Amino acid sequence: MIAEAYHHFGDNQNDVYFVGVAPSDDSLSVDGWRETYDVDFPVIHWFTEGSTAQMICEDYGVNMFSTAVLIAPNHKILIDNIWPITSGQNLIDELEDAMATIGVAESNENIFNIYPNPASDYVKINSDVNFVKEVNIFDMTGRCIKSTIINDANTTINIEDLNQGVYFININGKVEKLIVE
């Protein structure tokens, strides 16, 4: 059922990201689950490097039991418990309904352009608004790995120190996916 929704929303390549929390599993259990259900989204478990499932759940206020949670780009939890999931279509409908409630309101706030994306050495951030902006880059586990304050409407941030992968860049509460090649 989750695999159907995962594929429907673009296999973590679009605006909806699936991350599993499996507090009692280890890497082998997670790999087996991925193979069984044909999904390849990150799973946080007790042995996740640099963090634990418990810390992630505490940071977001999410309970450590089977559920689906929808977190908005501003880190607000829109749905804190979709369970039981009766079908893949049920999960898709629940997520789409909740996302529709934030679409218009968030599109008018914090308008920034981030490019190039994908990037390898740097990203440029430009905005029509010239004010202090807090920029945080998070890895897929939600850990902040780079943070800076910028004071200019057009800024370049060096990302050469980041490994290849998918990250989230948060600028004054607006979150966008950043792919590092």
C-alpha cells in the first residue's frame, strides 16, 4: 500500500518524500523490506549513523509506531497519524487533501530561486526581497549539516563539502529539495 503511494508521488523525486522510521529494525531488515515492496526511500532505524529513530521522532513530535505522517515544508505536521492505511489510494487521497490546504498560502511567502539544482560545487540563491535570511541544509534524516546567515538578495553558498545525494535547503522556513551530484 505504501509502495503504491510512493510510486504515485514520484519515488522521492518530486515534492513528496517518504522516509521510514523503524526503531526496532536493523539495516538488514530495512534492506529486506525495500526489496519486498520495491521501494527505496531512506529508513531511520536504531543504527542510523549520526542519529537515532528516537531522536528524529522526538524532534518532530512523531510517535514511534506504525503510521504515516505528513510534514509541511515549514516543518508543521499536517497529518500526524494516517493509520490504518486501508489502501494505497486511501493514503494518496489523504496526502493530496492535506497538501491542497497549504499550496496557495505557502506559494506567496519567501519567494527564492535556488540554482543550479542539481549542483556540485555551489548553489546560488536570489530573491526579490533583500533581508536577512537563515539558510539551513538538512540531510535525509533531518539532521542540519550546514547553516549560515545571508544578508544579500543574491548569494552563493559553497557545497563542495557535501556528499552526493538528496538534501533539503531551508531558507526562512521555505524548504526545497537540493540534489548534490
